[in-house]
Amino acid sequence: MTLAFIFVNCNVDEGSTAERNVKKVRGVVESHETSGAYDIILKVKADTEAELRDIIKNIRKVRGVGAAITSIVYGNDQAD
């Protein structure tokens, strides 16, 4: 199991729409609107790193998502 956090920047005035739609992407297990450097922080789980790449691609396709930075969590105990 691969666990990652994805830090999302949204296009101006599209943050709420983007947040609502990224929650629908398969693999997203948590979504939080935030203030500061990023507009949304996502927690995602995937069975493999290849599947994680597909999740990231699908998140970047969501209307309103301007950029996404991914941080993979290392250590098997973190993914469960």
C-alpha cells in the first residue's frame, strides 16, 4: 500500500469546485481546504506506485486544479 499527501494549488475562484471534485477521484481518502501555501491537502492511498501515478494524473485533470505536489509517506506502518 502506498500512502501520499498531495498539496494542491487551485485556480483563482475555483477552490471550492476543485475541492468538491477531487474528493470524487478514486484513491482520495481525505480532503481538506486550507489557507497558506496550498489550497487543498489530499490524503491518497494506492496499491502500487503505478496506481498512485494514475491518481495524481486524475487529480490534475480536475477543473480548477492549477498545480499538485506529491509527498509519498515511507514506512509500511503508515499506509494501513
